[in-house]
Amino acid sequence: MDHMRNNNHKDSRSQLCTFLRDSYLDRTSRPIYAMAYLLCFIILYEIGTILINPEALNRALDQPQIRVVAFVWVQNLLELLGFSQRLTWLTAPLVVVVILFALQITSRTRWYVRFKDFLPMTIECVILAVPLIVLSLLVNRPAAPPLATANPYPLMVQSQPAPLTSSPANVQPSDRSTTTPPGHRTSPAPRLLVDIVTGIGAGIYEELVFRLILICLLMLLFQDILNVSRPSSIILSVLISAALFSAHHHIFFVYGTFGAGELFAFSKFIFRTLAGIYFAVLFAVRGFGIAAGTHAFYNIIAAILNTFLFASPK
């Protein structure tokens, strides 16, 4: 009976690894933990965005402020489903909650949450962000600032680059693509605050889009429709999602048109692709909560380092 119960527990898990039942690693891999742990991040992103951009809720004026592109994608989907533009600010975070709630139901794991686990989870996310910081310092070598070029696209995207692209050791943000309409002034809020807020949003919504949703859809395509073997399906899904995650910082489709991000640099593309693979491994082994948390804390650490260590002297 115990053997059967253990097998059922193992089969109900979506992670590649099965941990000792009710251990820290087992508990914090559950969707219910991701939902509870990320709730504070979601609230901080919503409040922070509104504080930085007071007009963010008033999209009737067609003045969208600085926002994470993945978050805008969720909003666009909700608008297609019939939600009003203002209501999408409330319903977009609910998409994350609803998906994790559904995953918790299908996982057949226990529902309780130990809030004392949140501090170790935070420490784990910070530690797991360190390899990305090191990788960024190694891969993103200094380069001369590119010449200013006209944006051929009607929507400009800022990917929050480091203050000095020619700094001797520059931490390159792995994501935080944000939208700003041409001719619109950026927020007067401090750059560090903007970077932290958008970094938190990217940690949640880019992991939602590129890991939780995209990898699952690619696995469905390769394994269930095209009958590709499971190992090959996993490899293809991870590589494709990571490449698309990296590519969307340079060019992407939103609001019915293409937007131009930062100028293409091979080193940045490779770094973000490797970062996408890294997050996919975290997602598969430790679950959505740790992957999104690591993503957010990497952005926060990178923003702080870029502000206080690599900022150009006045």
C-alpha cells in the first residue's frame, strides 16, 4: 500500500525530480507554494507600476506607460476575451493565480503552506541567481555604444540595458522588455525603482509565458501530436522557448504590430538564451515559484549592481 501511494505521488508531479515527501524541496515545488509565494511579487509589481506611472490605469488616453511586454501579452489576450482595458490590470494577475490553482488541483499534492518556508525560498532564489550574474559578467563583454538609429517600428521597446554598455564588467538584464510609445516621456521615478519594478514583473510574467505556457504547448506539439520521443521533446521545447525568450528582447509582436527592442548583439542573445535554458531547468526541477523568484531576484540584483557599481560618474 505504501509503495502504491508513493508511486501515485510520483506520477502526480510535474517536476523531473521527485523529492522526499513533505520535505522542504517537495513542499516548495508545489503550485500552491508558487501561488502563495509570488502573491507578494504580483502585488508589488501592480502597486509599483501604478506609483511610477499614475496614468497606467487610464489606457483610454492611449498612453500606455512602461510595462513588461509579457504582461501586455496577457492583457491583450484578456481583451480578446472581452475584458475591458482597465479591468485587465486586475484580471492579468488573476491569470497567474488561476493557472497555478488549476495545476495544484491536477497535481494531487497537499494544499497546506508553511509561511516559514518563504525565507529559505528567498535565500534559495538569491543563491540561484548568482550563477546568472557570473555568466552575465563573463558573456557580456564591453562594447562601444551603438550609433543612434531611427526606430522603423511604431512601438518602441526598451529592454532596460545597463547604464554603461562600455563598462568593464556589465551585468546584462536577462529580460524586462518594456513598452513605451514614441514621443512619450519616461517616468520621472528613479531608474533603479523602475528597473526593480519591471524586473519583478518580468520574473513572473515571462516565466508564465515562456516556461509555464510555452514549454507545455511545445511538449504537447512534439510529444502528443508529432509523436516525438519524450527526451527529444523536452530538449526541443527548452531550446525553442529559450531562443524565443531571447529573441523577444530585440523584436516582438504586440498591439497588432511589431516592436523594436535593443539592437541585436550576439553576446546578449546567447546570454539570454542560456538564461532561458537555466530557468527551464529550474522550472522542471524546482517548480514555477522558484523559477520565477530566481528570475525576479536576478533582475533586482542586476539593477542594483548596474546602479551602484557600473553607473557612469556624473
